[in-house]
Amino acid sequence: MLTVGDAFPEFNCQACTGNTKDDLTTINNGTHEGKWKLFLFYPKDFTFVCPTELVEFGKQISEFEDRDTVVLGASTDNEFCHLAWRNDHDDLKTLPYPLLAAQKLADDLGIIDPSEHVALRATFIVDPHGTIQWASANNLNVGRSVKEALRVLDAIQSDELCPCNWEKGQETLQV
């Protein structure tokens, strides 16, 4: 798995941004140039844990936007599967960020589960220069914490020494 300090791979993914075929588009490294990015990889569409995460990240989208960060969901399913799932699942119909068909990207990142051959539940925070600043992976059955993703993003963007459980607004360490 690629990790902190590595360059995020070059990618060119088909993506679903809405609920019609007109909402299928291509997203690549240059699409959100100059922005922070949070890549939210999940195993499969039409499953149980995945929509709980996707919906919660969607509910918190303004928190990420306030931090100049774009959220990008991604899995090894294709863009048509993403479109069907968005239309089938009431809570995903208004998802405010794209779902990428990221088969090759997941492989390039080294996050394919060897048994299931799907993406791990992996999160990458990538700075505006394309460098991975945070990499985390959960087992297929364990959902992530949006609060923790925001906490880590705040810490990274503070460019300070941040102690355990530090949250934005608290004092950082001084040496």
C-alpha cells in the first residue's frame, strides 16, 4: 500500500456524479488541481457498511469544503454500477461527491483485498501537490470515522506538532 510521502498515482477514472447517464464523467489528477483531496475507497456497491460511510461523509461535506478539500468516493465497481446504486438507495440519491470507477487506481495504490479482490476500506488525504499526507485502511467489515478524518486533516493542515487526540482549536506542542 502506498503511504505518507508517496506521490499519489496518475489516474483517469470514469465517475458517477449524479443520477442520470449525463452525470457520468471522467476525473483525473488535474480535475481538482490545487485542492486537498480525500479519497474514500470502499469495497462494493449494494452492500451494508459502505452506504453508512458514504452518507455520513456526504452529510459532512461542508466541513471538508471549509478545509479546501474535495471528497472522492471510489471502488472497484464500474460507473454504471455506481449510477444504479445511487438510484436504488434513497440515501445516496443526493450524494454530494463523485463515485469513481477506480479498478486500476486501487491496484496502483496497493489496496486490493487478496481474498475478495475488491478495494479495502482505505482513506487517503492528498495535498495540493499530489503527495499522500495520510493513508489508512480498515478491514472490509469495519467502517471509518468521519470525525477522525476531519481531525487528521486539521492536524495536517495546521503544519504544527499535534499531540494525541488533538483537535482544531487546541494548543499544539511547542519545542
